[in-house]
Amino acid sequence: MTGAREQILGAIRDGLRHAVLPDAEADAGAVAAPRAGTAGTVGREKLWQQFTEALTALTGRVHHAASAAEAAGIVAAVAAEHGARTYLSWDGDQLGCDGILEELASRGLARVTYDLPFDGERRAAEVAALGDVVLGLTGSDAAIAEAGAIVLASGPGRGRLASLLPPVHVAIVSASRIWPSLPALLADAPELVGRGANTVVIAGPSRTADIEMTLTHGVHGPKYLHVVVMP
Amino acid sequence: MPSAAAAFHRRIDDALADTRVRAALASTMTRLTNGRAGALASLEASDAIRDQARRIRAHTIAHLDTYLDQFARNADARGCRIHWAPTATDATRIIVEIARAEDISLAVKSKSMVTEEIELNAALGAAGIRVVETDLGEFVVQVGDDRPSHIIAPIVHRRREDVARLFQEKLGARPEEVADVAAITAFARRLLRRDFLQAGMGISGVNLAVADSGSFCLVTNEGNGRLSTTLPRVHVAVMGLERIVPNAADLGIVLQLLARSATGQALSVYTNIISGPRRPANPGAPGAHGAPGAPGAGEPDGPDQLHVVIVDNGRTRMLDGPLAEMLYCIRCGACLNICPVYRHIGGHAYGGVYPGPMGAVVSPGLMGLDQWSELPHASSLCGACKDVCPVRIDLPHLLLTLRAQAADRELGPWWLRLAMPIYAAVATRPALYQWLGSLAARVSQGLARGGWIRHLPGPLAAWTAARDFPAPARRSFLQTYEQRRGRTGNAS
């Protein structure tokens, strides 16, 4: 593919000689960093208030828990609300809530684990077996106040399907990890972009307005989103 | 090319005659426009952020060779396989080859305009590979053998009843399964979930790639973008070569404007940032390039192969000259929503994959003016598109540039080519101009009834076919000016 690569890069270099590009400063090696404030300049409490308003408007719900037992109580209540007996989850040491998996087990909830094979048929069968799981539990790397959004980086023990396949997603997030906006977060922690093979910013439950602008939730992703804020 | 022009005018007439579509367009575009205005109003210093986003895009395009190469190298280092496609044919051939090599019979696809542009579905279909569109709107388009009419809201031209009937006729839905929008959505979800589980390949576009990390991001609301890039073992991402920003901080700034400008959301529901395929337990092990990773300790899910197809298909041609600014575009659709012409004729009338003011520049920009010389005229040059553009692209100026190019290449109608040199000759001779002006005024006075001319003769009839022309004043401005000056004795 070297030929095609050289062809395209060469065509770009040729094109740039005649390109009319208004506002492209020749010396702008780096564009100035965003001037948005960081979590320090605005009170954290105020940011969580903003987060809660934004996520609630998107039909998500925000809970607060002081301990793993309390968090497990919230998860168990959500599970009961939706008739969930089993759940997908990140590994216990990735959730930012030590001991919660044991607490959930003691409440009669069974964690379903998986490791998708490369082989097509076995892969389809394994995913199909996860299709009945109603609840997914994850941690979260950050929260974004203005959008009511949470940020999840994938990795070992941090499966993507837990926040994607079941109709109910519960995410645990640390109160200290909130930023006012996505630009503020990415200026502060740019490494987050490549931390996981997949880093996803989730702003509310799955939705569509494709038909007559009628808002409908849960079209492909989860229909219900709960965020549990831990100290 | 008169035949292309005639076809364009016929599409416009058809669109204008469809009052249902016009009503749907009017209400949807108003909601999207209001949503955008509210979302930008709630963003502190949104004007400064837009200036910054423009500088980011301008800077990136000015150094596109560097950033694209940097992205490709970094993505490769993360385990992506990079493919370079100078043309649409190259791109579809590459993707068909990947599908064949991996023995793929079913692919699920997330909404992507560049794959529409390269006509990927047809190419895969011809190779015997079934492709399923998974965005609800695009799925309806596919089932109805239709075309999207908006880059963000593909079935803005369809009513709920149309979709219900389509699902009953083509997919065997029962009446209760299409009773309302929620039921239709649930029906599509069930149907598409089966395909998600079976598909060996997921296909997506790329909203923006990040040069310094080799990542790219996909923005969706439904979650189909995530499913398409997580469940199948092979993910193919198709990327227009200009869809890039230098670094993560720049990505944040542009994303903050993208969803706000498109739908009025602060962020889309899912901003999905992808940096290479599923990571195996031991990054140095053979798992990194397609074979399964060691079980247990690696990532439990995600695609084992990730291909990125970088598509030119006319973009370097657009870069080479006065249209290059169009490459700043982040495809939010705000210029469609605000455009009085788009609002009346809808997306299908434009003919190309990209409608509205941006499409009127992109279609001729990518594919040349020969087939698209009429599109730049589908604008009143009111400037609303420039006002709402998150990166402030001067669309009216680009449209005028294309009109001038079309005139230089004599692509306009014969009478216009004849008339313009005559007009130029007259307009540069003031005495002749005034004499002919007063003559024309007298003639048109004769044509007018009640102050309006309802039918102009010859080629000018096209203008009065849908509009009345105001009768010119009896006296020209200069005559009035001279008279008043004579009366008052000075020029004020």
C-alpha cells in the first residue's frame, strides 16, 4: 500500500501549494489550550449539581453512596426494579468500590463473565448467551458536568459490553473525578483518549429521534442509566 | 450540462409539489435550528470557542500531510491496519478484499456519509456480502431502497405511517409492532440485534481522528456505533482524509461544538474513541494482529482486527485551490437546517450524497463541476449558513467561487453565456446603460399589471414561473437624483 500512501500524501502536498486556507496561521505549531476552568476553580459540589441536572434531563438517575454496602444496596434495588437476577460487570478491582461484587453476591445477584473468542460462530454463541442479562455494572474514569456524561476506558477486566448490551447500566464514579466540560477534561488528561482501546463518553441512555423527531430511548444501547457517586 | 440542469430542476419541482415532505422539513428544521441556538447560548464564550475550532481545523488542513501521516503511523503502532484509497473504487475494493480474506458473509454498519459517497453497500452486495444499516434512520432508508435526505436526520422526509407501512410490507411486522414510534423502534432493535450477534464485520465512518494518539472517534446517539465496533471480530473504519485534529485537547473543543450544532445536545449520547483493536493479554504476542489474544488476562471484548481505510476520492482535488476551506467542515448539518432553500426542497433534490449549502460545495468540489454546476445556484446567498457554521466556513463565498468557475468554463445555459458579455458591455458605458435602462423600464411598465409583472418573455419566463417581478419605477434613481439636486441646489 506504499504506492497509494505516497500518492495521497503527494497529492496533499501538491494541493497545499495552491490551497486557499483562511485563518490558517503558518506558525501555529500548537493551538492555544482551551480556556475552560478546571474542577479546582469551580466548586466540586456545584459541578455535581450541574451534572445531576444534565443527566436527569436526559432521563438518567444519580445516586450517592458512602460505602460498598450502600452502593450494592442501590445496585440491588435497581436490579429488583428490572427483575435482574444476573449482571455483567467490570472486575472488582476496576470498579473503584472495593467489595461490591461480594456484597452483590450476598444479595443473590450472580455475575456473568465472558471472553469473546475470535472464531465467528463461537463468538456469536457467546454473545447470544449474554443477551438475557438485564443489568451491567461498570466503574468510570471521569464525569463531565455540563453534559451529564461519564467516561469509561476499556481494558483488561473492563469489558465494553457491560455498558452496552444489557438494557440497564449502572456506573460507579468517584466524586473527585469531575470536570466542567469535555475540553477541560481532555486538556487536563489527554492520555485518557488512548488509555483504553475504547474510551467512551456516555451522555444519558441510548436514544433516537430519527422518526418524526420523536424521542425514543433504548434503541440499541441501554434504556436506563444510573450513576452512583462514591466519595 | 443542460440535461443535468433539467434533471435538477425536475427534482426541485417534485420536491416543491410534495407538501407532506415540506411540512415535515419545516417542523424538523425549526426544531433542530432552535435546539442549536439554545445549546450554543448555554455555552459560555461560544463565539470564542468557534473561533478556536476554526483555527484548529484551518491549522490541521494547512498541515494535513503531516497530521495524516502522524495519525497513520500512530494508529499502525496501536495495531490498526492502515489502507490508503485514492479513489472510491480503491476503497470499496480494499474493503471487499478484507471481507473475503476474513470469510465474511454479513456486515453491520454504523451510519457514515463517506461510505454512502463511495457506494460501499452496492460493492459489498455485488461481492455477495450482506450489509445491514443499523442506525434506525439508515435502516429505514435501506429497507425502503431509498436515499438519506439529510446528513444527520436521514429520514426527515418520511412520516411515521410511511415507516410503519414499510416495515409491514417488507419485514412482515404485525400492526401492533408498528403502532407507534416506540413500537417501531423496539421492532427494529429486535431485528437488528440478531444481525449484530451474527455479523463478522462491523463498518463505521470516522467523525474525527486524533493525530498524536492514533485514535479516532465516532459519535452516535443510538449505540449502534458501539455495537458495530465491539461485537464483530473485524472492524473497518472508513475515513475521509481531512477528518483529523492534532491532539486530544483539540478533539474536545471540536466535539463540544459538533453535537450542539447538529442536534442541540451538549454531547451526543456516545462519543466513542477507538485506539486500536482489542488489546491482548500480552501486547507483544501474536494476538496483536488478528489472532485471538491469550484468554483471561486481555480485554474480554472488542474487535480483534481493526482496519482504517483513508479515502481521498476528490478531497485533494478540493484542497488544490479556492475551495480548500470546505475541508474544515465537521459535518454537523447546521447549514442544512438553517438554509431556506434546503428547508423548501429537502435533501433529495440536490441529487448528490451531500445536500444543502455544504453539499452544494462538496459535490462539485469532490466530483467536479460538470455534473454539478447547477448546485451552487441553489442558494439565495443569504449567508445564514455562514452564520451557523461552527467553524465559520464562508459558504456564500465558496458558492460564488463555484458559480464563477462554472461561468468561466461556460457551463451555464446558452442565453446566460450570451447575455453576460452584452450586460458587461452595457454596464461599462454609463450613457448606454441609462438609455437602455429607461427603455427597459418603459417596456416592463407595459408588461406590468397593478405594479407587478407576472410573465416575462423568453428565458426570463423561468423567473416569473414561480414569482412575480416588481415593476420598475417610472423614473430611474439617477433621474430622481438629478431632479432633486436641481430643486435643492446641493447633493445632500
